[in-house]
Amino acid sequence: MKYALVNPNWNFEGSIYFGCREPHLPLEFGYSRALLEQAGHDCVEIDAFLDRLSLDEIRHRVKVVHPDITVLTTAPSYLFWRCAQPELRVPMEVALAIRDVAGTLAIVGPHGSTTPVPVARKIEADVVIRGECEEILPQLAGDWRTVPSIVYRESNEIRSSGGPHASDMSALAALRWSSETIAKHSHHHHRFDVTPSGPGAEMEASRGCPYHCTFCAKENFRDGYRKRPLPVLLDELDGLIEFGAQYVYFIDEIFLPDRALLKAVAERNIKFGVQTRIDLWNEETIDLLGTAGCVSVEAGVESITEAGREFLGKKCRASTDKLANLLKAAKRRIPFVQANLLKMPQDDDAAVTAWRNELRKSGVWANEPVPLYPYPGCPDYTRLWGVPDDEAWERAHDYYLKEFAKFSDVQDNQPAPLVQLETGGHVC
């Protein structure tokens, strides 16, 4: 069978989305392509975000492929599945543009992983994959009644076959991207030490997280912690370097201290960035991280009080003073270090400002605390309303807009209501 894998040309006007708005490698489609081709299927990727394609251009490319199955994602990349834009406006527009040339329309992404039925209805999809998609997509070529982790249409009814899927990370091969694709990726995600002069890329050393913080929307995808085999990881990294990548961002939910990996990366001519928890590191492993070529660390602190961190379920092993000292130690070895903060009722505003100023004196950047969005699929949502239902995204969005008068310092405008976003209030 012939598959078309479509990454839309994303637009976030009016959205609460505060992730990076540059194109990133669609890793989920990279793995999927490899498994589809291994199973004997033809596969074409259409990265409309990278190539800045209009709806007409997307439609033309899909029509030329003449696919049996078109796969459309509802989030920019695996990097942002945990903090995706709540609205489905862009996938809905793409689906409308390609519906008559798409063949079977399959949806992947965080939205359908948590609330598959409303996603299937809004996008008018034939099938929605719950959880990580790469191992499920080849099975769509067979009898859907035997395929796990999908919601699908049959005889004008929507049927379900199991909960979210978690991929076997030990079985996924090293990703291979063309030199042309790598050359187009000029963005170095979360890098601020230099102006990029060559291509950047993304990859993952692991997937999932052993912690269960209440704010993290990972219960239905990318949940349980799984490491990729080191030889496979290095094979993929070497391929990126061969095609000109000068910087790699590890999209891992949590990049843990791994001496074998860091020593191997140190032998290669590559700079990289990570997201992690600074309380899991010490000065020796921080030194190893810097020696390996790390130039950017995004560290989740979230709250400056033990009460706040306990409320978030972080199970933090360090005091606030210890966290500050570790961040400062990291900054002595790594050009850019960021401490992520959330807006917490347990934290005094003046104390937060003083703590941020103290870190700033040492060169560590701590963001202005960001309001917490109760994503469906995170424990915070469940604590407020229970198991997500068909109105989960609308409920979370309305709560967020009503609860907070001020939003993220990376949001330019007041976010719009979800219904307005999905019914044409903000058009691409």
C-alpha cells in the first residue's frame, strides 16, 4: 500500500501554544517511514511546515502521491506532544483540503491519544491512533478489527480497540534523513550561545519519564521510561553529523545522566542541548555533560518552594538552595542554562523575583512563572474533573482563560477561546 505522511504548515495565531514555532524533524514520521518500508509499503513524507506549503500545495502533493492511506499529525513534532496547541484548527483545515484525494485518513498525535472520539469527529477521520504511532501505522493495511490502540469508523459507527500504544524503543532503527532535509533545518532548538551557521537536528536518546509530575500530559503517550540502544543512537547521530548537522537537540522528556552516552558524544564533533531535572545531576556529571559538548540546558524546577514541588508530585531530592547551586554549577560549564518555573500559589511573588535575580547574577535564566494549563491526559486535569471526556479540551481551555489574567511571557496576545479557534475565528 501507499502511505502519505503529512506534517501541516503550522500556524498558532490566537493560541495558548508557547512551544517553539520553528520546524523540527518529525521524528514520529521518521520511525514510521522506516517501519512502513520494512513492511513493504511505499511511503512519502510531506513536511508542509518545513517547506511552508499552502493548503493548495499540500493538496497537490497528496494528489500526486495518490495514497491509499494519508496520515495527518495534530502536533508539530514529538518534541511538543506534551504541550501541544489545544486547538485542532490547522489539522481540520488540512483534512478539509485533502479529504477527497487522501484515501483513508488516519490521525496521529496527542489529542487523539487522550480524546480520540471528538478528534475523529472534528477532523472527519477514518481512524485515530491512540499513543505512539510508528508500530501501529503498518497494521492499518490489514483488518482494523485486529489492530490495537485505534478508534475507527465502521458502518457509520465509531469503534474502539484498546488503550494507548507504547512503542518498543529497542526495536526502532536509527533514523535516516536526506542531506537535503538536514540542509533545510537551519534552526538550532533552544540554542542561544551563538548564531547558527549550519544545520540543526533533533533526536531522542530515550522516551518517557520515570517521574509522574502532575502537570505533565504524558499519561496516554510517551509515558513509561525507555532507553534506546547506544549503538543505534550513535549510528543515528553519526548520520546527522555526516550530512552536516552542527547541533542536535535531544527531545527526551528527561535527559538522564548517562556516562556511556556522554563519553561517546564527547568523541564526536557536535554540540547539543537537553531538557532535564537539575536535581538528578551532581558536579561530576555536570562536568561530563559540558565536556561532551552540551551548550544548552532547560531544567525543570517549576516551584521555588518544597511545598510547591510536593504539590506538583515532583519527588525532588534537593532543596531550593541546592537547586540554585546546581544551576550555577551548570552555567560554569555550559553556555546557556534555563530554570523553568510555573505559576504556583505556594510561591510568593517577591520571593520568586528575588530567586530569579539571584540566578541571573550567575548567568542562569529563570523564566517568569508560566500559568499551568491543565492538559487532558495529565494528573492535574484528572484532579480537577476526573477522566477526560469528549469536552475535555474545551473544559481545560475555558478554565485556563478564566483563571489567569496574565499568560506566558512568550505569548504576544490574549489567547482566543477554543471554539473560536476551531470555527474560523482565526484563519491561517
